[in-house]
Amino acid sequence: MNRGMTLVELLVALSLLGTLMLAMVSWTRLSVVVSEDVTTRARWESAADEVLQHIQDDILTGDFPASEDAPRVKVDAGKLALRARRLSGSGGGVLREYAFDPGKAQLAVREKDPTAGRAVSPQPILLLGSVASWSCQIDESGKHLEVELRSQAGVRRARRYAIP
């Protein structure tokens, strides 16, 4: 009696093993891709929530009296301008202008001196990338600001703020 394996049996065993390994590699690769998508989405949602929280903080720290020619919250041509307190330096007021750049798919903020109108920060500060759309509007009563961000992957984050 022969106790060894024939060449045909060895080739069949190797082809089955190869097929099994290919299936496992494909399944692992798919798991990694799905995991990366979920992680990217979660990071974007977290960053968008931080931007929305920053806007809320600006609304709450802007304790300057509003007037016709200097409202505390202004929406114009897709830009959101908020009169708030300066976070660093000598304190005082600052005008933060949030703007969406569709060409770069980015939301950025620029700080301006509210009296001189010149930029305090030399470059806009990038807040969020991969932005597909940005909208902000003040409701008809003038008492609420609505802000919506949408990612290129279709994730939507929105908030409604009371304007003091």
C-alpha cells in the first residue's frame, strides 16, 4: 500500500487552500474599507458638531448691543458674521465671518476688527473640509439662526440658535 499523496491530490488541496485564502483576503479588505468609511464619517460629524458649537459660543459671548447698522448676527451672501468677544489677546470685540468656499469644499472663519473692518487674522482659519454645502439663515422673526452643513458623503448636521 502506498501511503503518500498523488500529485493530483496535492494540486486539488493547494487550489482549495488558495481559494480559501483569496476569500479571506477579500473579506478582510472589505472590512477595512467599511471601517475607514465609518471612521471618516464619524470624524466629519464630530468636527461639524465642533463648528456648530463654536458658532453657539460666539453667539453667547457676543454681549455687544445690537443696532441697525451693527447687528450681532448677520447673514449676507452665504456668509455668517457674528460679533463676539476676542478669544486671545486684549479681549474686546471681534467680528467673526464664517464663509464656505465651494471650490475647495471648505468652511473657514476670518476674524475682523469690527471698528476698522480689517482682518485680525492674516489668513482664514480652516474649520472643516469635505463640505458639500453650507447654509445659514435668520428666520422671519429675526430671533433664530438656522445653520446647516452637509458633507460630500451626504452627512447632514444642523442647528437652530436663539439670537439674544
